[in-house]
Amino acid sequence: MAAHLHYPLQPKSDLTFFYALANLLIQNGWIDREYIAAHTTGFDEFAAQVAAFDLDRAVQASGIARERIEELARLIHEGKRVSFWWTMGVNQSHEGTRTAQALIALALMTANIGGRAPAPTRSPASATRWGSRAFSNTTKSVRRARLHERSTTARSVGDPRDRHERIPSEPSLAYDQILDGICRARSRACG
């Protein structure tokens, strides 16, 4: 909901879309050949595989206009620090492994590796808890937000584990605010 751009793919078109995006990046020379040579294997085979996925195929499968796909490729190419993340839809897809591999390939071929990405944004337990652990995000968690409203509740949860000092006394920033802070150099760390 806080995204600046949204590419609403048709169901089951993720893999075709990402292969076509990879093919477009390769065709335009918007890849880091030096990084690829030093840190990957099998790139030529991957490039040959995705060559069959042109923009027309991606447009037909995904429902995303050609110009928007080109826009996304350009954003990846011109971005200083591009991060590739995915959520439950990819993980639970019938092609989830290949789709995640395609996203990882996009990161590798553009030398956008580092930090916590490329990575899934959920744990097996729950997406909400993963977000809370990864971003210390209590704002979006109703249960945790209520802890802030009643310090006695925070103490009752924290005391049995002797962890009351680790329960925040106020809500943290929301995900989009954390990322905005990083982009504007207001946040010192994200981990």
C-alpha cells in the first residue's frame, strides 16, 4: 500500500515475467559481466534459457504493459542499491523455487547482492512475526502495539522471561518509514 510503483501481475505469470525481465536486462547490456564472471557459474546457459522470454510473451502472460516492464528494467539498471525481496506468493507457488531462483539471478547479474537481499520476507511461522523480527516492527502487530498501551501488560509478558527491559515502551516505525529513513540516511542500521 505504501509502494511508489505497483506491477500487478496476472496469477501464475511471475516466472515468465522475471525471465523476460532478465532477458531484457541482458539484451540491453544492463548487467555486470565482471561480477557475473567472478561470482557465478552457468550464466551463458541461463541467458540462453531466458532468451525465449521476450517482452511480448511477458505482456501476454502478466498483463503488464510493455512500457512498464521496460520502466522496471531501467529502474533496476539505474538504481544504486536495488533489493530483490519476495513474499508468500512466491514461496507457496507451484513454481516457487524457480521463481525465487529467477529473482536471485536478477540480483546476481546486476551485482545487487548484499545485506539481507535477495531474500524471502517471511518465516515458516508467520509473515507478521518475521517482519517484527527483521525490522523490529511493532507498529503493524496489533498484539505488540497493545503492549505499549499498558505497561503492566508489557511487564507481565516480560517478567516471566526476565525480558521486560527488551520490550519497547512505544511503537516503532512502520516498514515504509524504516525504508524511507534508510533512503534519507536517517536510520543508522537495519538488521
